[in-house]
Amino acid sequence: MGLGLLFALCAALFMGTATVFQALGARRVGPGGAGAAVRATWQWPFIVGVALDTLGFAAELISLRSVPLFLVEAAVAGALAVTAIVSAFVLRIRLRRVEWGAVVAVCGGLAVMAIAAGRETGGDGDMRMRLAVLMGSVGLALVSWALAPRLGNVRHRAAVLGGLAGISFGVTAVAARLMPGLSLPGLLADPSVYAVVLSGITGYLLLIEALRSGSVTSATAAMVIGETVWPALFGIVWLGDTTRHGLAPLAVAGFAASIAGALALARFGEAEEHAS
């Protein structure tokens, strides 16, 4: 599990740093209406951020082959701790005492889970499960985009959309875990591959809409809960993810600490807000 855990931590490092680079791209453009967002995507820091996000996603996919879902998803949520630390030095954002405590909680929780986690059992599910996940990703996409316009100016619109984005990212992780291998041409015939693509795009677009709709903190906090809790349960119940004998309570405590820390750092879910 050691190499898989290393890839999970690399995913958090890449994704957390990517947000700061994207913020630097936004800072180079500055405020300027709708066109500013487009111009920011052409700034070299933003492009570097996208590349780091891509590397992070690839590292997450690799880690899912040998690390329990609950540990991988907690590590990905821990990317917010990386963003907070890098933002403190690069964007000159002052971290409050409680946020430094949250960083410690995330790191400590991940360390505890790494000690307590057992190996994932190699459970890839069967074809019926892969088809079910694909149908679920299609249904979630249709429901989300039918629901989004109807939310209007609902007070908690950002949180609702952020939660849906998180659920969709959770589907991405589950589908990635269900892939029996990473070699061609078998991938092209695997329903879980298309579930990864569809749910990943859906989650990304929903997150953008959530961040545009209101509080970054609300949207990010809802996303963290949506992308961690249910995939962790799915891995345990359906795919045989386990802890070391007698260490299940320790794993639960570590998971709770890392997610609580990530929620406390939710304002760093979109560092562009601070850059502006």
C-alpha cells in the first residue's frame, strides 16, 4: 500500500498547489468583468495550475488501485491544507490560529488512517456494478442540470450545487476504482471509463456554477462532504475496503479529523477569491 499512499499524497499536493497557481493567473489579470476570467486562463500560472490538476487526477487514479477509497478521498480533500499553506506564503494570506489547527488535523488524520488502513481487496466489482455506476453518472448529470435552473436565487444554492458536484466527484472515484485495469484496448469497452469522464466533467461544471452562485466556503464544504463520505462507505460495504485488525475506530477517528480539518479550510476551495 505504500506506493499507492504516496500517489494519494501526491494527488493532494498537486491539486492543492494547482489552486494557488490558478489564483496567481487571476491576480495577473485583475478585476475586469466576464472577460477577465477568460483572460486568466491564458496566463502561464493558470496553465501550470491546470497541468498540476491533471497530474493530481492521474495520481489519484493510480492510488485507487491499491489504497482504500476512504483514505484516497480523505487525502484529496486534504488538498485544501496544501492550498492554505502555499497561499500563506505565495498569496500572503494570513492563516488564523484555527486554520493552522485545521492543517494539523488534516495531516494528523491522514497519518492515523495510513496506520489503520488495510489493503483494498482488489474488488473491482462486476460488469453489472460498472453499468450501474455509468447509469448513475448519467442520471446524476441529467438531474443536476434539470435542477440547477430551478434553484434560482435559493439561499443555499451554492451549497446544493457544491454538494452535487461532490457527489459527482465521488462517482468519478468509485468508477475509477471499478476499472479492472489501465491498459488498452480493454479500457475502451469498460463502462466505468465513461462514468469517470462523464461524472468528472459534470462535477467540474457544477462546481464552477456553485462558486458563481454564492459563498465559496459553503460550496467547497458541501463538495468535501459529498466527495468523501459516500465513496468511503461504498468502498467498505461493496468493495471490501478494510482496516487493520482492531484499528477500525482509529481509522474512523482519523477520517473524521481530516474531513473536519478540510471543512475548516473550505474558504481555500477557490483561492482566486483571495487573489482578487
